Amino acid sequence: MKKILLGFLIVAALSACTGSKEKEMDMPTKVDTLNETVMVNADTLTEIKSELEATQQEADMMAEHMKMVNAFKGTGATVTKVDDGLHLTLPGDSAFKSGKAVLNDSMKAVLDPIAETLTAYPGADAMIKGHTDSSGSEEANQKLSEDRAVAVSKYLIGKGIDSSRIGIVGVGSSEPVDDNDTKEGKMANRRVDLTITY
């Protein structure tokens, strides 16, 4: 009886050793599987983080858009959301004295929110484009459109925006948005367009 019992104990001990070795052999496979799962989860988290950042940027842009829309009420300036930023149109008649490139005080107040937006988004750039109507010579209109774009850029630079972030161009009367045969059309064509890209 003792011999039979001893035989069972030996068989049980050997079985336990065999099971332990099988578990040891399965361990590297389990570790590899866990490492793969961790890598997949890390990639998924990175994707989710990128999506959240993009959504936050879109929400921030919408907030800036609404802030400017509210700031421009009653000024004649318009703001439109574009794919990668905001497009603003400053009416030339309310922004400048007739035939001049000197900013009116009322338009300086309109440019302040633009400077604030550029300050809040140091990666954003601004492109300023001056326009005129077709009255007068082409040469005079070209110079006036350039001078008005420069006047807007100087104001923004004076508010602390680095000049390397601001592009300026004058196009004279070459890009009308309305007919130059009417008083209203000419008024619409005298403008400064400003595009902020994020």
C-alpha cells in the first residue's frame, strides 16, 4: 500500500513539474501578445488625441469667428470662416479718408480684435490685400491699394504682431467684387481684405 501511495505521489509531482514547464513556455507568448495589445492601444490613443486636438482647434476658430463677428457689428466690416482660418473685409470708405491711406480711428477699433487673435495664435499668419475702385489712373490706384495694405499692417505691427507673420499686397482695381459703374459698386470695391490662416 505504501508503495502504491508513493507511486501516486511521484506521478503527481512529475505532472506538476510538467505543467509548470508548459506554463513557463507559454509565458513569452503571453508577454508578446500583451505587448502587441499595448502597442495597438497606444496607437489608438494617439489617434484619439489627434482627433481631439483638431476638434478643439475647430472650436477655437469658431469662437474667434464669433468674437470678431460681434466686434464688427455696426462697422461695415465682415468676417467669414474659410477652410484654414478667417477672411475679413474692411470697407475702404469707413477704414480710410477718401483717396488716402490713413486709418480712421473707428477702423483702429476694428483692427484690435484682429491683433488679439494673432497674439492668441502665434502660429497664425495674416495676408492683407488692398483694393480700389476704377476711378483715377491705374498707377495711382495700385499705389493707393498698396499704401492702405501697409497702413493696416503697420497698425498690427504696432500692436505687437511680428512683421514676418504679415503679408501685404495691393492689387489696385484689378479684383472688383462689384460693378464699377455705380456708386454702390465702387464703394464695395474700395476695401481691404485680410485673411488669417491658422
